[in-house]
Amino acid sequence: MDETTQNKKATVVITYNSVRGYPAGTYNGKNGPVIVYSNDNTETWEDLAEQKLGSVMHGIFGRINPEDIGQVYLYVGLHARGGALRAARILSGQGNKLTLVACDCDASEKQAAARRLGVPLIWSGCGGRRTLGEIVERALA
Ligand SMILES: [Zn+2]
């Protein structure tokens, strides 16, 4: 394996909603692949959010080698935040570079969670679609 291949770690974006402009899938960027794990809804999943995130997370574990992951961006919304933060703890526990993306509903709780996990927090609008889209765009640039 040559150096350029080794350096190309994946950027992973995880949300139980959707990412604006980037449907679920793998995108090839100059600095490595960007993998979007999302659902194809346009509105926030209410009661289904927890279940949706569960199935998204289920798809990740088994499929990605943690060593191949460079950055993980996880959306933490109003719904399913318990599941999202559990997932965040698992991912950060594996030594991945985790960043939480959150809307400011229950902001103090999310801020406390980011502090507890020792990870940065990026504020977004509810649903996180636009901010996540910008993150993917930057990662691909
Ligand atoms: Zn919100």
C-alpha cells in the first residue's frame, strides 16, 4: 500500500434525517471517501427517529473498519438524542475523531454531552441538513 492510499481516511456523516444535496452513499473526494449514512426523508422523523438512527448505526458497525475512519460527524437532534449520544460514546470510544452537530433545542444538555465526551460541537438548524451538506462539501473539496 502506498502512502497516498494510507492517508486517505474516510469522513463519515451520520444522521437519522437527510443531508442536503447528498443522498446516502459514498462520495470520492481528493482527500478520501466521504460516506453519508442518512435516511431519505425531508421532514424530521418524530417517533421513528430512534429506530431510524438504530438502523443507520447497525449499518455502520460491521461495514466500516474503525481504522479507516478519519472524521465522524454525528447529528444530534431533538428526537433520538439518547440514541445519538449513545452512538457518539461508542464511536468516540473507538478513538475516532468525533464531532457532534446539533440544533439548539435543549442546547445545554447537548453542550454538556459534548463536554462529557470531550468532542467539539457544531451548531446547526433543526434537522441539521444544511450544515451537514456544507460539511460534506468541504470534505470533498
Ligand atoms: Zn431543534
